[in-house]
Amino acid sequence: MGRWERALDAAGVQDPGLRADYGRQREQVTRYKREVTLAAGLLLPDRTVPHVIAAAAFMHRTDTLLDSGPLAQRRAASARWQREVTESLAAGRTDDPELRPLLNSVGAHPALRERVLDFLAAADADLDFTGFATEAEYQAYVDGYSLPGFMVVAGLLGPAGDQAVFRAACRTYIDGAQRLDFVNDLAEDLAEGRLTVPEQTLREHGVTRADLEQARDLPAVRTLLGDLLDRADRTLAEGRAVSELVPPAHRPMVRCLLGVDELISAAARADLGALLRRSASPAKAAALRLLGREYLRARRLRG
């Protein structure tokens, strides 16, 4: 019996059709984020893995609907999806194989229901996003969209019962992680007409949108990018407390996520000017060392 089959057994997923649904979602997540399925399978307890996969697949499906096609088409698709998910959660059943794993995982983790509904309620914030005038608008985006989205998966890894303290730590973490993503994905976002650096911050550094769009590798632009990475790193360092708030069995996975952020930041700093043309990727050798270290820790925890 393979690791995935053992995970389904441990999670109580016995129905053949439902196991197949979970399997398809695992394939979907592997196609767009192979590192997630790899890390989850190696670092998390078997019983948790299928539920994390279902939550990640739901996030991917939602993000795809929000990102694909003209705005009117995306808005209509998002509204249909929100209605289908909400009605399925209310009924406790669905005929959609894309939603059956999510509903089963909600049954195993009832708090996931509210996480999903919170994120759906926030989804239109990304549809309407065109940029930030001020840092305050960026922080409102983190509260209104980034945090609810992060909590869909993170809530499965957090402590049982009241997660207020854990959520506050997640808010700090996702502030830094979102800023890092925005800096690292700057070229891709600009190509899609999205400027994710607040206009206020551009003015403070004497940089224009055209400087970024035309990939002008100027000293002021490099200073801007470096300062944004500095701010992301400081916030991520504060957010590391999140790893001590999850159950011990989930800490290897959380530490791995935090470590990947550090590797991405280091790769971005290695060539700031390149961020104007492409995203930075963590060094493969360093990422494998990180995964291997946390895998050994996870094995020791399992005895």
C-alpha cells in the first residue's frame, strides 16, 4: 500500500468514489504546486494530508475562476461558484466531484466550513483589485483577502479549539508573505496590468510605474525593491511565532513553509534587477536540504 492510500485510510476516506475524487484533486494540486503535495505527504501526519489537499484544491479552483477571462466573465463565474459552494455546504451534499472532498473534509474538520465561507465572502476583493494608493490600502487587502485565503489551509494545521491567538500570528506571517510574493511576482503582475506596490511607496522612493513596467534597472528602483524585501523579512521574522502555536506534529510543515520564504527572499536579493523581468526561485539544493531536515524531524515525532 502506498503512502497516499495510507493517508486516505488514516483520514477515514473509505468510499471508492470519494477516494478517486481526492486522488484527482491531489493530481491537480501536484500539477500547479508539486512542492505542496510533496511536503504535505512527507511532513504531515497521514490523517491530515487528504484534508490539506482538499483545501488547497478548493483554493486553486477559486483562484482560477478569479483569474481566467475578462472581468465580467470572471465576476459571473465567481458568483456561480460562491453560490454552488454555499448551497452545498448548507445541504451537506453535492454532485460536483470537485466539491465532494471539501465537504467530506468539512465533516472531519467542522471549523473549515467558516474558513471557506470567509474566503468566499472576500473573493471579490481580488476581482476588484487594481492597485494600492497607500500602505493602509495594502494592509486592508491583507485583512480582507490574503488572511481569509491563508486560513483555509492554515486552520487545518492550527491548534484545536479557539484559534484567536493563532490567527493573529497568521496575520503577521501573511503580511510578510504577501509582500514578498508581490515583490517577487512584480514583473508578472505588471504584465497583467496589476501594480502591487503602493503608489505612496513609489513616490517615497522617487520611482514611477513606468520605471517598473519598462524594467529600468535604476539605483532608486533597486533601493525600492531592497526596502520592500527588508520590510517583508522583518514581518516574516515576527511571524515565525506561528510555528510554535501549531501542534508538534504540524511544526515540520510550518517550519518548511517559513524556510521556503527565506530562500525566496535570498534568491530575490541575489539579483534585484532581475525581479523587473522574472520571479526568483529558491535554490534547489537549499530547498532539498530544508525538506530533508524537516522530514527527519517529522519521522522522529512519529517515533
